[in-house]
Amino acid sequence: MSISRLGLVLLTACTSSTLAPPVSAIEPAPSELRDERFVAEIANAAASYKPWGRIDERPNIAPGLCRMPRREDYGMASHVRQSKEGPHGTKLYYLWASNRAYGILPKVPLEDGFTIVKESFAATPVAPASAGTERIQLEGVPSPIRWLETDHGKLFAGAPMGLYVMKKLGTTEGTDEGWIYGTVAPTGEVTSAGRVESCMGCHEAATHGRLFGLQPTKQLVDVAPPGAPS
């Protein structure tokens, strides 16, 4: 990718335990395309995705009258996740989508204009004492959790490594079955746009119209809000 426990969508294939060296920008391969017709679409997504909300986070909700608060009333913090081998390397990322229906594919069709943004970070090994210091909020959306446990220790979301974008444009000429792809460097520069070969090579095998659907990942560190029932 209930939406609150998404299982969560990964945009790439198999997990690797070898960390890629930290870099400060996404560098497209020489074969990748920067189609000027679609640069503005990718740039607009990069500028507007934050208000959508991370796809796995849930704000607090008001409990019903005359009952004690339940765990689900306290919301859910977004967890950083680990990309897999392939064009995305072994980065850590958060996933943002313009429509939360993405979390329940394929039950709800996604309209033209639907956009998904993968916000990536360098995967930085950290000592256990260095992670887990964020505290969950009791109002609003809980703070995102920036580390995860792996079989080889903890990883922390380090330096930003840019954005990966997919947008559905329907029957627009020059798309991949209606989709365009793009990469955006941390500086904001659109480094590829359109029928990007490294993206298409993975997503042609996807099972939901160029999207992979919800795939579980390794259990991440969980933080229970103070006073929440277990």
C-alpha cells in the first residue's frame, strides 16, 4: 500500500541488507528521459505533496460520547520504510499519495491526476541508543518515526535523497499506459520525467495498473501513546 494498518506499498522489488553510500541527489542514468512536456507535472507534485499526508499515518480522532478512549483514537505515526534493490537502492522512505484510496487497492479505482510521491533518505546505521527518541503527540498527527529495525541493526533516515514521482495522466500521448514517472533532486531540480526506463522496468510487472499494491514489510518500531490501552 484497514488504511490505518496499510501493510504498505513499496514501489520497488526485493530487500537488500547492503547499504548504498549516502548521496545528496538523485542522478538519473544516461538512458533516462527528461521529457519537457512532463517536467511541470513532476515539479508541481514535488511542490504540493506535503499536505496530502503520509499514506500510513492517521490523525487523532475524537472518541464517541460516554466511552473511554480506545487505542485507535490516538492516531498512528508514519513509519519510515526501506526501499529494495533496483533503481531505489536501499534508501529509507515515506510514501505520500494524493488519494488515500491508494491504501486499499484494487477496491477503489484511482482517477486521472492521481499522484504518488516517494520521499527518500540515506539509510544511516545508528546505535540503538541513538534512535527511538521521538515522542508521539497526543493532538494532531503523531510525529513520524525515522528509524527501523532490520536483521542487521537499526537504520535511521539521514540526508534527503530526493523524490520519486508517479502520476496518472490517462490517455495522454507519450505516457506508459497512462503513467509518467519522474525524479526530483533535493535541490528541487527535476532530473527525469516521462517514460523513465528504470521506473518502467519495474512497474511494467506491477499488478494494479503500474502499481504494486500493498505489500507488508518488516515489523517496525512501534510507539504507543501515553495512556493508550494495550
